Amino acid sequence: MHIAPHDNRNAPIVDVDNALVPLNYFNIVKLKKGEAFEYQVPGYETCIVPATGTVDVDVEGVKFASLGRRGVDVWDGEPEGVYVPSGAKVTFNCTSDETEVFVAGAKYDKVLDPFDVRGDGIDLVQYGSDDTKTHRKIKHILGANQHDKVGRLLVSELYTVGQGGWSGFPSHKHDTDRLPTESRHDETYNFRFRPNYGSGVQMLQRADNTPGDAYHIMDGSTICIDKGYHPCAVLPGYEMYYFTILGGLSQRSLVQYFQPTHAAQLETIPGIKDMIAKFK
């Protein structure tokens, strides 16, 4: 499902128990200097990631100062994040001129400990190639490095390297718990483009070798992936970024099932197997 760019007025874009992606939660919060935002999401662990600007975060009295190092857009510096336990009460205050903050969540009942992710805690992987039109970079905020500290939530930022090309290929899905072949993970994306008038396409093919759906994605588009194979592409001449939320049903580790028709291309894309391993 495509949710078109809009002013959500700091209300969840994907709320709890969403009909398509009940394992996910997603909000975008925009504040000006001195403004604060408070939230509490029972039954969901969350992660606070400033897209731009800087905030001070308080999680049930545990404080994380000066979170966020980016200026004009998501290409302007490295990400940082704060993990928020399930149901915890959170307040964050804008300390820069303005801020745009992503709040990612996954359904999880157990209460763990809050922590921040900065600098060396970000796990970077780059794979693909210009020749295969699959060159991209992934910055894991809550990835394998935090596996023992998080319940079901995976949070990453994905960038195309260069202008134009494909992401999420070979096509894969993760909509059914049938371990060890595949895990059920709901997934939510929020896209950005550079320049911001760029755009792309999100495909969603429900079954191998049958016609599927395609969505025209623009700067600020949100996509909810409930089931099916789901590659996406950016137009030539533009760079694409997407904030990625994965919530597992029975485990945190993601097990992707690659579309049989295209699975042989796993052997043609440099570094893709290392990329897959980073979601474990």
C-alpha cells in the first residue's frame, strides 16, 4: 500500500494494529527549536532517529543528549538512534532550529533497557555494482550489532549509490513464518529523493510470474509491505533513500525468500550475500 506524502501533524502514519502491517509502527514528528513531543506506545518497542536536526531524549528518566547530526537532509551526515522499550514514556525536545524525527516501532511485549546508537554502533554495508544496476549502501541503526538488546525491531537506512538503479533485487519476500526457509516480517518504508523532485517506483508482486502492483513513489512517500516480492527503483539522474522498519512475528532475524524466477541472480550481484547476513 502506498501512503502519499502529506502533513501528518505529528500523528502516526502507521498506527498500532494497522490492518496491513500490524507488526509495525511509524510516525514522523516535526518540531521547531524549544518544542517537545511526548509519546507512549504500549505493546511496541520503538526507535527514535532524527532525519534532520538534533533532539534531547528522555526515556523514563534515562537521558540521551544531542541526538542527531544531520543538517539539510538525510544525505547530510550519519544517522543516530535511541532504542525505546515497549510501552515506555518518552519525551524529546528540539535543540536545533528545527528537526524532523522518524519513530519506528515493532510489536513486542517484553520490556528491555533503553540505549543509544551512535558512531561505531552504526553498521555499514555496501553491495551491488553499477554494471548490475544494484549499487547501494545500507546503514543499520538497529541491526546485528544490537541483536541481544532488541526484541523484534530492525531499523535501517538504505541509499542508492549513484543515480538511478534498483534496490531490493533479486526480488524477495518475508510474509510467512515457515522457518528456516522464511520468516514473517512486516515492513514499512519512507522514501526521500535527491533532488527532492525525483521519484521512483515500488513493485509488489504477490506470486511468482503473475502480474502485480506498482506504486509511483515520491519524496515523503510511505510504503507498507504486507506480502509479496517487492523490489523498487529510482529514475535515472536521481538518488534515492528509504528509511526501513522491519518487525518480526516470532523472531528478530530476517529470513528472506528469494523469488524463484530471479534467485539465480544472487550469484551475479557483488556482496549481496554479506548484505543478507547483516539482517540476521
